[in-house]
Amino acid sequence: MMDNLARVTNLHVATKENIPANQYTQLTTHYDEKYKAGWYYMHAKPRSCFTALLLDEIADYQKSVQLEMLNSDQEKYGYLVLASDIEGIFNLGGDLSVFQGLINKRDRNGLLDYAVKCINVLYNNIIHLDSELTTIALVQGDALGGGFEAALSSNILIAERGTKLGLPEVLFNLFPGMGAYSLLMRKVGPAKAEEIILSGKLYLAEELYDLGIVDILADKGKGEMAVYQYINNVNRKANSFKAIRKVKDICNPISYKELLDITKIWVESALEIGNKDLRMMNKLVIRQTAKNV
């Protein structure tokens, strides 16, 4: 697995080398020493989506955590928690404004470069940085498209009641190409995964909990408490939980090649959508921007 991570690390070099955490502009990080938990909160601008800069900053943070763990005599991190600083929004997905421009220019390489940035951070999260830590997503607001994929890629998905999660890409005649099918199929089977993707429906966290997609359902405003309750529970039975996580890795592996091959299909599909679909995409860009105002 380390060979895979090394390949990914070579791919996802941030635009700024070794960015100090206090210089991140779309990510806020915090280390909780008591619980050995690294928290990283997204707050992209002008839209709460996966901008290229946010992806670079997440990749840089992941790399810094990995290096800290490699260079520490003790296990510094037990948990890595992905969350959002924006009220009512976890993440609204891919940067549709960028997609529009690249599609209009027929820029296949630009689309692939963006998509690879996405799957690099997603894959690192899936394999929990090839380390003993556990990745957690805390969803306290809307998680759409790539935002939902990011949450799914975590080892544990915690969502507050009333939050909405879904994959709306079918509304503009595309599909979520950065891990959704791979991740959902392993949780609910191929038929249900396809249904969720092709419906474009937004699901309440309660519905996804019943389906087994959300692992822990928290009351509104109690998400962070649910994270710490989970950590305390794991720490009391650390050996059992660690073993089960390893079993999951063996029984439900997702290779980087699988993600990359699907992403290449996404790029070709994106170049096939028409003007009507682009107009719908533009409407969603306006909605994305409005939610950030």
C-alpha cells in the first residue's frame, strides 16, 4: 500500500511546496492533543466547493500529517477529522464554474488534471494515509456531489440529523466520477449505488443512516460531541476496532487505478454534454455562489 501512496504523493504536489498551516486560505487545521485528533475545516471561496486551491491545501495537510507520523517516536495521530467552517454547508462538490470553462474550451487535460487532484486526496483518505489512524467525516450541512464523495471516502461518516447528502450530477447529464460508485457499491451493492447516482435525489442523513451509508447519526448541533463519543468508544476497545479496520481494508479494497480509470470516463463524458446541460450547470453555479453569500 505504501507504494500506492508514494505514487499518489508524487501526483498531488501542491501548488505551493510545504505550505505552513497558518498560511492556508481555504482550510483551517487544529490538533487536539488529548484525543490525538487532527481536525481540518473547509471554507472555500467564492463557492463552498472543491476549488483547486482547497484541493492543494488538503493534499498538503495530508502530506504534513503523514510526515509528522513518520518522524515521531510515538503515534501522534489516531484520528483525522474532515469538517466545514461554513454554517449549513459541508461541501457543494466540484467547481462547476471551472468545469464550464474547461468544457467550453474542450480542455481534456485541464479536466483530467482537476479530477486527479480530487482522487488523490480522496484515495489518501480512503487508505487513511497508509497509517494506523482513522479518517472521520463530520457532516453538519449539505454535502453534494464531490462533497458527498469526500464524506464517503472517510472510514467513518458522522452526519447530523436534517443534513442533506446527494449526487446531483445527473441533473446536467453527467455522473459523479471521483469515487461515488466505488464507495457506494461497497456499502449498499451495485444496484442501490446506481439508483442513488442516477436519481439525482438529495437524501436526508436519517435515510442514509437507515441504508447503512451514514455510520453515526448525531442530533443537530451535536456532531462534534458524536465524534468524541466515537473516539472514546474506540479507545476503550482499540485492539478490536483496529483489527476490524484492517479487515475492511482487505475485504473492500479500492485501488488508485480503479479511481483513475473511472475518472477518465468522467472526463470523456464531460466533453460530451451539450449546451442545455451547460446552462443547467450554470444555474447550479449560481446556487453554489448564493449559498456562500
